[in-house]
Amino acid sequence: MVVLSNNDGCIVARSAEAKALGISMAIPIFKNWDLVRRHRIKVLSSNYVLYGDMSRRVMSILAQLAPRIEVYSIDEAFLGCEGIPQDQLSDFGRQIRSAVARMTGIPVSVGIAATKTLAKVANHFAKREPERKGVLLLDDPELIRSYLDRIPLEKVWGIGRRKAEFFRRNHIDNVLQLVAADDRWIKQHLTVMSLRTAWELRGISCIPLEAIPPKRKGIGTSRSFGRDVRDLADLKEAVAAYTSRAAEKLRCQGLAAGHIHVFIATDAFKDEPFYANAAGIGLDPPSAATPFLCSQAIRLLKRIFRPGLVYKRAGIMLMELTGADKVQSDLFVPVYHQSRQQRLMETVDRYNRTTNTGKLFWAAEGMGKPWYMRQAYKTKRYTTRWDELPVARA
């Protein structure tokens, strides 16, 4: 099985079987169609609603099992193991794996170690060594050393391909050599974060668990269009839809935006003059109200739109974020957290969180959305739509 990116363009996820057949990552799907047909590989479009809901389910299970949790990404989390005896850590890992599989059907791998970086190393091998059954505890110095000797430099969390190439140019060819490297040399030639990586690999914890994630500096939404877009009307619908989604994320975190930024671009790979432009405006006072943000976004779009061009992409960014309840009051302009708009937004968000029969959205987003990205192979939203529930047959 493989999963495609926006507009069914490139392969962004592969099952173990697809990897074994030679399917490459980030390669356009049209270059692999012969292989796909020959081996009857299942091709799926990205399904963000389903992925997001399943992620929330998994993370809620982990939060119930562990004393502390840091949700690192849509499919990864760090857990604190305080209070769990050393000799019970492997059993704890198996309990996590069993609970998630039982409640969601999703297989997970669990890596356990004294530091985040070593836990990532453990996780790397837990999913690749069948005899580990998805759980690997690295608590013995010799065991840690043996696994560090086997993992490539570029696979270590915080290093990547470019840093690995730099290390090799400087005669650090493997992870054990990095562990033994001089701290002053690492700090002088790289960054403090690289030094922390080396310490973490030595078993010294210096990247703390962030149970409360830091406030985001910006929230953005952008997509490539499913078909060529020429009309301002279609662009306005797309920008309004992206703004609405970003504003929803904004309110979910109790924030308000003090700046909005809109950009549009044509296709850089077509034999036509390339055009890309952006515009932004400050918002005083900051706001999280979708109607107001949409009006500002469309105003900016009109400023940068050029008729006669074929547009391929658009997006918006909300910046200068602050707590919605901390916005400075204004004698003449009602601030968001004291306005009727806030109550309206709370009502809309509450309805959209609890209903499975249809969402409230803004007329500016349009009805048909002909510009929406292609998803020809999308699965149903099994867990969030009554009309798309899986059907059981006797």
C-alpha cells in the first residue's frame, strides 16, 4: 500500500511490502504505475480528517496510560515513565502497544530509554526487528552501544543527511564516533542542539519533555489546486476556506492573530511566465473571528491578483499570535474576547465538534469547490461521518 500527497502527486507513505518492491519515497506516482499494476499495490489519497481523528484517539489512550505526554507529531509522542519501576518498563511498553491495538486497531512501536534521542533509536529498531515484537528497552550500556553501532548517522533524531555528510567530511563516520567526539569541537563547528544530541546519545537527558507545548508563532494553511484556477471568484473561495480552517485552529488554542498574510502562485513547471506574490496586513486589535479574517484575506488577495494567469497554489498565514483573553482593550474598537463575534465563533465551533451530520461553514468558502485538490483514491471518513461508517456483512 502507498499513500499519496496533495492532489495525488507523490508517494509520501509506504507499507513495508511496498518498500520491499522498490517503491521510492517522494517519487511522483505516475513514475511507478507499471510497478503498482504489476503487483496490485493499493494506492490511497491522503485523508486528513480520518488521520487527524485516529491520531486524537491514539494520543488520548497514551495520555491515560502515562504520567506525562508530549504529542510530538500526528503519529508520534514522548511519554514520561516516572513512578514505573525499572524492571517493569518493558511490560509497560507492551501494555501501551496492546491498549492502542485493542482500542484503535493501529500497530505502534515503543522505544524506551533514558533520553529522548535514545528512545528514538530504540523505536527505530523496535519496528524493524520482529523478535522485539514492537517494544525495545535500552537500559544496558553494552546493548545501547551495540545499537548505536548499527544505526546510520543520518537516521539519528536531530542529525539528518546534511549534518551526517558534514560529520563524515570531518572523519566522524558513525554514531559511536560522534558519542566520543570532543564537546568543544561540536559546539565550535555546529550548534548547541548538535551538542545536546551527542549528550543525549551518551545517556544524559537535556531535551526535556514538553507536557505543555509552546505557543505557536504562526498558523498557516495552503494547498495546490486540483485543477487550474483562473478566476478571482475561485481564488476568493479557496482563500476564504483556508482562512476559515486556520482560524479554527487559532481558536482551538485560545489565540488571536495580529497579522494576516496571503500568497498566490502559478505553476513553476509550466512553459509560462511564473508569477508569485504575497501581501500582509496588521490586525489591531488581534482577532480570531472567521468573518473578519476572511474579509481581510480577500482584501489582500484582490491586491495581488493578476487576471489572465493560471494559478496553481494559494495559502494564508496568521502571525503575531497572542492569547485571545490577553488582547489590550480598546475604548473605541471592541476586542475579540469581549465581542458578539467571539460568542458566535464559540457556538459554531461547539456545533462542528459535536455533529457528524454536516458542518457549519461560511458562504465565502463556496459550495462546489471545483478548485479543491484531487483525491481520487480517498478512503471514507469512517470515524467522523455517519454516512461513511464501515459496513459489516455476515
